[in-house]
Amino acid sequence: MSIKLENVGVAVRDLEEAIAFFTDLGLTVLGRDEISGEWADTAVGLDGNHARIAVLQTPDGTGQLEFFEYIHPDAIERDPVLPNEIGMHRVAFSVDDLDEALAIAAKHGFHPLRGVANYQDVYKLTYLRGPSDILVMLAQDLTKG
């Protein structure tokens, strides 16, 4: 059996905010849709499932994020996860210029949780809270360029 990762799905409060932030970081919108119907109820396991979705791709073509904003049932707010809580909680990106990526994030009102760390002069990295409190890790490989 072969297996391939297609995308990582993230429910968001505001689809347009998520698209704006991640496209400014360099991702491209591959497609948008509004989904509902029996097939969506069955696939997702929610009666009356109705959502607006967008699929974004990284510039290198290897990674995709699928964002969905629920119309029905109502989205459920929760406290933002902490880095040590069990479960999926962050999306990580390699960037060529961490300072530029942080300037883009700041333009959207998002800032590092604590600051920028240097890991053994190999990576400069940080976590920030992005749209809908998504934890986003940005890392710059200091051994390249």
C-alpha cells in the first residue's frame, strides 16, 4: 500500500483572514469551494455539514493547507492550544528570510509568542499565533545562503 499526504485541514473563524495571511507568506490559492450535501455529511461525520473551503499550496508545490469556515453546524470556539498539549497544534514553514516573514505576520497583527530563538546556529525560529489562533512555526536555515 502506498500513502501520500494530501493536505492538512484547519477550521478557521474567518476564511478570508486565513487566505490573506498565508498568501502574503507566499502560499497560492489552488481552489475555493462551498461544500454541503449528503456526501459531505458522510465524509466529515456532521449532519448538515456546510462550509466554505480553500486549498493553498506552498511555493515549492509539496505542501497544502485546506482551510474551512463552517456555515453549519456552528463553529465551536476553544481555547488556543499550548505547544505541550496533546493533539495537532501547529503548522511549520521554512522561510528564506525570517525577518521578512515576521514583518508580513506583523502586518496582520501576529507576533512571536516570546521572541526569536537560535538553535545551535543552524536555525533561527519562532512560534506565533496566526489567524484563528493557529500556531505557526517559522524557521530559517542559517546554513543556507
